[in-house]
Amino acid sequence: MKIRSDTLFAKARNISVPVQSYNYRAALVICQDPKATSGRLAEVIAADYGLTLRIFTTVYSAFFSLERKDILSIRYMVVLLGMLNLSNIIIKAPILTKEEENIVILYLGTGLLVSFLARRLAGVSGLDTDKAEVCGMLQNIGEVAAAISVPKIVKASLLPDSFVIMRKRFSRMCGGYNPRRLGVQLVRHWNLPELVKMAITPDDFDLNSIAEGDRNIIKLVSLLNHFIKEALSRRALKSHVKSVCLDLCDLLKLKMTELDHEFFAAVSDLETKCPIFHKNLKKIGMLDRLLAF
């Protein structure tokens, strides 16, 4: 079971990430309401992986010729695009169905969870919540794209008793691509902000060359990604997870009790705004392991 790297990238760059049906309907209703606010629509979009990615790829497309490369505020993008453009974008979005591969739902859900965690923790630490929210969500776009494009290869690449993709095994079957490298290539192809690329592969960049606030956001997202990977493995060592939590507390200047509170709040947000994904992460025991640490 193998695929050429150029074939994989061609499939991945043309993916349509599915949208949650209730967010699809809610977004269209808001777009057609003359009294609706940009903030309300931005809130719906931010709770949906598919809608967020569609907005970003549209705003940064050649059609809009956006000169600035550092806009990561969904609310600003809503204002920039306008309700009519947004309505047309949303109508074309594919809706998540019950038949979708569970592996796709899993990686969409973990991306949303990291996004909610990053936004909450950034908010209590004085960091830019918009940047944290988007970088937290899109940091696993390579895994999402792989799960949609080549789900059988993703399943064959998982660690035993785990939902963590073994990069070397995936790479052997995909012409040298691993999910993280695929994610960076997709972000480059879609012309997305540099900060999103840094969130995907922070080790590939000199973080000391960027502003302290942005650097701390990338560190936050990287630690959360590590934390989620441990929770996905089912074999996570408590000592490893505790070490990540201590690093988070040190970075954000929080006490462990405050970190626990924000974790519970983020999981509650996921349950309220993204019940399908909350249910699937709960089903595999990930949320229980995450909160137990």
C-alpha cells in the first residue's frame, strides 16, 4: 500500500474539509440576517475546522491579493469578506456526514480541542487569543489532510493501541512525506500566514527571530500538541504528561490548579459547540485521560 509523493500532495491540496451540519445552518442563517454581527458569525466559524480553513484559504488566495500575511483574526476576515461572499463560500462547503471515516472525525476533533485550549490559556496569560485559536486548530492540518486523502495509509501507520501516526512508517508509504511536512507544504501552497507554518513544525524555525508574544504562542501550541499526542497514545506515562503540564505552567505563569480549571473549561466548550467531536474523543477515552492528568 503505497502512493507517490506528488499524487499524495495533489490529493491533499484539493481536499474539502467537511463542515458540521449545525454550524453550516447557523452560519447561513446569520449571513442572511441583516441585524447579525460579525462577532456572532466569527464565533460559529471558529468552532468549525472546515469553515475556518475555507475562510483562510479564500482570504489568502490570489483572488483577494492580500498583502498582509499576518492576519489571524477570524472576526476581521468576516468583516473583510462581507456577508454575501461568506454566504457563497459556506454554501459550497461539504457537510460532515454520519458515514465519514472515524479517523477524520478524530483529527478534526483534536484540532478543535487544541484550538479551544490554546484560546483559553492565551486569554488568561495575556497572549493574542485570535492567533492562539487559529494556530492551535491548524497545527494538525497535515494529519487532517492525510486522513481525508489516504485514510487506509493513516490507519496502517498508527502506533499500536494508539491514534498517533508513526511518521517514518507513513513516510515510507507516501514517497517521503510525513503528516507534518505535508501540513507545511499545504500551508505554503495556500499562502497562509508564516505563524501557522511555525505552529505545525516549530523545530524548523528560529523562534528567537519573532516577537515574544508570537514565540510564546508557538511554544503554547507545541506543548498542547505534545499533551494531546500523549493522551491519544493510550500508553501515556504520567511522568511525561506531568512534565508537559509543568512546562505549560512555567510558560504561562499559572498554577497547576488554574491549568486544570482551563482544561475542564475547554473540554466543556468542546462539548457545547462541537458535540460530535466531543462524543468521539470521549468514546476513545481520550478526554478522560486528558482530564485525569
